[in-house]
Amino acid sequence: MPAGKPIPKPSVCVCLNVRRASRAITKLYDQALKPSGLKVTQFSALMNIDAHGPLTTSALAKILMLERTTLVRNLKLLENAGFIENSPSPDPRERQISITAHGRHAIGQAQTRWRTVQRQMKQQIGTEQLQMLGHLVTVLEGMADGQGTSPP
Amino acid sequence: MPAGKPIPKPSVCVCLNVRRASRAITKLYDQALKPSGLKVTQFSALMNIDAHGPLTTSALAKILMLERTTLVRNLKLLENAGFIENSPSPDPRERQISITAHGRHAIGQAQTRWRTVQRQMKQQIGTEQLQMLGHLVTVLEGMADGQGTSPP
DNA sequence: GATTTTTGCGTGTATATGCACGTATCACGC
DNA sequence: GCGTGATACGTGCATATACACGCAAAAATC
């Protein structure tokens, strides 16, 4: 077997640990999805657009818990690739985001691979830890929320 | 009290959960460190440069578990800000990364604030979850490692 | 009906991240 | 001394992410 690099122990800084975990798991999912041509971020956006029908950018941002402006640019890529459509809506302020046939085909390809990694991940991590992860997400987002806006 | 946004339940996708956690906690730390003018990523780089003396980019990358090329650009910013110095080494291939007085002053400012968030974080998350997090990091980095390189 | 507020979008600017490549130099074996 | 492989860097290209702004139009208020 190949040597394999020695992995530094987790940091004392909670934030860095989460960031390290994020980088590592993103790499795993992205590699798994690679043949489908989708990144895990794009896959998740597409899946949610498909699931929650045509919807506005803001609504999708809330679902994905992403900065709206971040999503705007992410969606631009999906639009350029022909996976989604960004059409006007009755209310001219809003935009209707909807998945295209091409987009559905893409997630079809990706889904199989996603299920595989997801299964592996669950096996390696364990149910208990997964639950704790869910809790961790909730706690952190709760904390980050309050701080966000207080002003006017 | 302000309404506060409703927080969507954690995703089924393990990867997305970790990414969400990463975004949330990064926001918390960055806000806490804001007055110091450092991002949490920069703070960690500076702290490690300070701790492990002058060292090469590659060495630091291993410590931080970062892509070397990513680190190169991150360091460029710290250098422009005058926090570090990137000087040549006996071996002309290598570079010596070292912290400057200005850099030490910066982490001095940041450290107090970091300790505060870190404490809050530990309180909110709990020892058990923190251990779980450490384990999660190890497992994920272990998995991501193997896949990496098999080549020639 | 006019004014103010709120809502929804997109852009400019900046950071973080990773992969594919190319370059220079050291360390080895011959 | 000369290839050869390994090592250390940096860059081009692409994505993800967030904050500060500005713009337009619906909604609410008077």
C-alpha cells in the first residue's frame, strides 16, 4: 500500500476543524460526482430547483441557506450550462428559476453517484455522529443568525 | 425581539450539512475577529507561522491541511499587508515564510477576540460534540486522502 | 395620489479553494 | 559530468462565498 501522508491532528480552533471537514468532504463528493459534470454545490441547487418547482432566487437562497448574491452567481453558471432557466415573472422584480430537460438529465446522472458516496459516508461516520452533525448545523446557524442584523 | 429567519432543517446530504456548518461558523469567527482586521483563515495562518518559525510554503500547507497553491495566494495577501515576509532560502527552490513585527501585533489584537468566540463556541456546542467533530475531521481527511493520488 | 418602506435583483470588490500546468533546482545513480 | 526523478514554487483558470451598494418596482402609509 502507498505510504499516505500523515494527517495532522484536528486543530484546537473549532472553526478550523469545521472548515477542514468541509474541504475534505467536498473533495470526496466532488470526485464522486465528477463523471456527471456537476459539483456538489451545483447538484444541490439543481435538486432543490427540481423539487420546489419554479421559484425565485431569494426563496431558493433561503432553502439552501446561502447568501442570495452568492446564489445569483452560482445560478449564472447553471444557466450558461443550460441546466436551468431564469425567466421573468409577473412581478417584474422577481425571476422564475426553473430546471430544464437538460438539467433533469444531469441530476439523473449525478444522483446514482451521489447515493453511493452518501451511503459510504453514512457508513464511515455512523448514525450517532450524523445526528450530532445535524444538531451542530442547527446550533451554528442559530448563533450566526442572531448576530446578522440588528441595525435600523 | 426581532423576528429572526426560520432556519431550514439540516439537509439529508452530509456534505451540504458540513458546508452549511462551515459557512455559519466562519461567519461567527470572522465577525468576532473583524476589529482586528483579520479573517479566521488569515489568523490561523499567522498563528502557525508564528508558532512553527520560518518555514516553507509546502510545510505550512501540510500543517494547515491546505492545498499548497491555495496557500500561496493566501500568503500573498498577508505579505501585501506586511504581516509576513517571503524571503529566499539557501535552497533557491524554497521560500522562507516568517512573521513580521506587524504580523505579531495583528495576532496580538486578534487573539483576545478569538479566545472569546472559541469559549462561546465550546459552551454552545458541548464537549461531546467537540470530540465528535474532531473525530469527523480525522475520518473525512482520511477518506479524502486515499482517493487523492494513485498515478504513474 | 404622493411619499415612504419594503422587497427582489444584480454588480463591484475581495477572499478562499482546488486542479492542471509549467519551471527551476536538488538529489541520485551511472 | 549527465540524465532522471523528485521537490518546491508560482500561474492560469474556474468555482464558491460574502459584504456593500445601487436600482427598480410592489406595498404600505398618509
